[in-house]
Amino acid sequence: MRTFIMLAATFFSVVSASGQEIPTPSLPTVTGLLDVVRTTVSRNPNVAIQTQQAEFSKGALQQASGQFDEEFSLSLNRQRVDSPLNSSLAPSFSPPDLTEDLTAYTLSLSRELRSGITLTPSLSLTRTNALSPYEVSSQGVNTENQASFSFSVTVPLLKGLGEDVAAATETAARSTYESDKLLLNHTIAQNVFNAVQAYWAWVAAVKNLAIYEESERMAQSLLDITRKLIEHDQRPASSIDLVEANLSLDRASRISAEQAVFEARKALGEIMGIDAYAISKLGMPAGNELSQENIQIPVQDRDRYFIEFALAHRTDLKSLRSRQEAAETLMIAAKKRMLPQLDLNIQAGYNSLSEKNTFGDYFTAFGNNLSGLNTTVSLKYTLPIKNNTAIGFYVQQKAAYEQAVITAANSANTISAEVADALSSLRKTSMQLTQARAAVLSYRRAVESEKRKFTMGMSTLNDVIVNENFLVAAELNESSSLQNVAGAIISLRYQTGAIILPGADMLTIGVRELTTVPETGY
């Protein structure tokens, strides 16, 4: 049954096949390739940072969309007016002053459409209570409720008209959010690639240690045989110096290999994002995930298909193109904002009047004694003389767009070259592995032959030691070649964008995506 890791397409959290979130994994006794990948995805700080960057862009998009939210406003006003009458009116009224209470409120709802048009319906009411004889005489009644309803439409005829201008910030923010989500996908792939490379380096270090341990064992065995031969006067006593020196050299190499294992494990743990204690508890690497017998090496004629596949699937390139779209959106909007401002405002409404002094008339006055339709049409024209602000902003946005175009084009060229290099590396390392294996088989036969001749007195100690050292070098070369092949496979996967496979709702990473040559589908 195929084993894989499933990642949520939006947040890239590690989940099981049933869709339940997998807790941060405990480290097993034997550390397999998928254990490394799972821990890397859940703990690597670069992935966590880019996840938060995607969340930041999501928030920026929501903020930009707020430009088109409805905006409700309410204003309340309470005022008392007490003014003395002039000398011609004062003798006629007692007390000789103007006294009134004013209560007013206004309700409005405003919304800007993505076309740039703004709609604003509003309700307002003003109640006037006459508190002096003069005010009653002047107003004619003690209480007057004047209500009005209006609907206003503001249309920008030049600057600000059209979705490509009015909604440019939102559109660019959406492209930026998509860019950061794609970059998160690439960040995961990049750190999985680094982790897999470090895993195979750790596997090779462990194999190298085993080779040096076996070399030390053979040197000890040769020392034991030499001592017996010296005891039976079949070798001179001076022979022991060469064998002991050889054993000491092998022990030194083994100690160095132990340190190399420690350093390789540490390097892997740092990429996985775990602390020193967790690194020390990592189990020995499984190292059996690569099927060495079924490595498919693509023929050179298919190189262009791999390049085309990479250009279509590399999410870092897609991310750059999304940012290019965002920059283009802002550039177009900045160009159109260099136009002068010409706004058309159309307003229609009606008025009503009520003369009651009850609380309900604060709300029912809108239906009494209607008059209208009242209409207003106005034009407002604004022309910046030099327009330096708009022109300078356009120059900046145009330069940002050109930078984005150059960056995306250069990235595409770089990706093409990297894919070609990865394919070449895979072919060369595969050939190297074949020759390294052949060398190991030949040297093993040579060592066995020299040992037999040595016991029969037909070969020298130096011949045995030299052949054993050649065998060790060949085995180390085989180990390095296998590491290079595994690294070349994951490198080709990474360069072609084929580490993470997108599905309908999930993204998956399986052993197959980490250990086999990608199928381009072209």
C-alpha cells in the first residue's frame, strides 16, 4: 500500500488520509524518509514563517475589500437657542427674546461599487419646539417636525471610473495573496528537498561508518594472522609494524566517520526544525526507500519536455507571475489616476412635515404631508496643475511592473538551465554508480585472492593492505555514488516542481515523489 503525506491545500498542515490533523510526530526508533518529511513540514521555521506571510496577505486582501463595504452613519444633535429680540420687536413680545429647542438626527448608508460609483441613501429629521411667544408667532405652531429622504449617486466620469481603477488595490491584494500561497507551496517543496538531501547524506555517513568499521575489523584480523605467522617463523618480526600502523590508520578513519555521522544527523535535524535533544534521539536512518534496480533514466531527447513541465508547474515561478499581475494592475490604475477629476452627482428625494410633539413623530413624520420629488444635479471638476503626485506614482508603479517582468523572465531562464543540469547530473551519477559497483565487486575478489596468497607466502603484507585500502575506497565511492543518484532524483523532482502533487482539495507527498524520476505527462 502506498504511503504518503497529505497537506491541506490552503494551510499545508499535515493530515491523515481520513482528513484528521496529525499531531506533531514523535520521533521513531528507526527514522524513515517520510518521518523526516513529516517533521520538516510541521516544524521547519521557514515553512512556518511563509505560512504566516500567507495569512498576512489574506488579511491585506480582506482589508482592501473593506473599501467596498457598506458604511452606516448616525448623527444626533440637540440644541437650545435663546436670543434677545431687536428694539423694534421687543416691545411686542413678553419675554422679549427668541427661545427654541432643536433636535435633529441623520441616518445614512454609503457604499462604493467596484465600478467607482458611490450610492448614498439618507434620512434626516429636525424637530423645532417654540418656547417663546415670538417663536410661536413666527413658526405658527408650537412644534414642527421637518423630515427628508434623499438618494445620492456620485459617478466619477474621468479619474476613478471603472473596476480596473477603483478596485485596483483589492485586485492586486488578491494576486499577492495567491502569490504568497504559491510561494508557501514552493517553500514546503524547497525544505522537503533540503531535508531529503540531508537524509541521504546521513544515510551515506552511516554506510561510510560501517565501511570503516569493517575495514578496521579486517585490519585487526590481518594483525592477528601476522602475529601467528611471526610466531611460526613464517614472517619476520618487523612485519608487525606495517600491520599495526595500518590498524591505527583505520581506527582514526573510523573515529572520523563517527563524527561525520553526528554532523550529518545534526544538519538534518536543523532542517527538520527540531532541537538538540530531539536530534540526539533520532533513530538510525532506514535508508531503504530508494529502489536501486528500477531507476528510470530519461533519454536526452526528452529534456525539453521536462523543461516545459517545470515552467508549467514550478510554484515559485507561478508566484512571481502572480506578483507581476499585481504590479500590472497597480500600474494601469496609476496611469488612469493621472486624469483630471470630474464627478457627477445626482440626488433625488422628498420632504415631509408633521406638527405633533410625540416621540413617535420622530419616526412617522416621514409619511406626512409629502412634497417633492426634489432633484439636484451637480458637476465638480478638479485639475491638478502639475500633477506631480499622480505622475510620480505612475512612474514608480511602471518601474515596479518592469522589475516584476524581468524577475519572472529571469527565473524562467534559470529554471530551464537548472532542469537541464539536473537531468545531466542524474545521467552521470547513474553511470558513476554502475562503475562504482563494478569496482567494488572486482576489489572484493582481489582482496580475497591476496589474502589466500599471503597465507601461502606468495604475497606481501603491503599487497594485502593496498588491496584492502582500494576496496575501502571503492566501497566509499559506491556509497557516495548512491547518495548522488538519490540526490539527483530529488533534485530533478524539485527543479521540475514535482515534489508536491496538487490534488482537488489536498496536496500529497509520497515516497514515490521522493525517490523516482517524475513523469512529465508530455
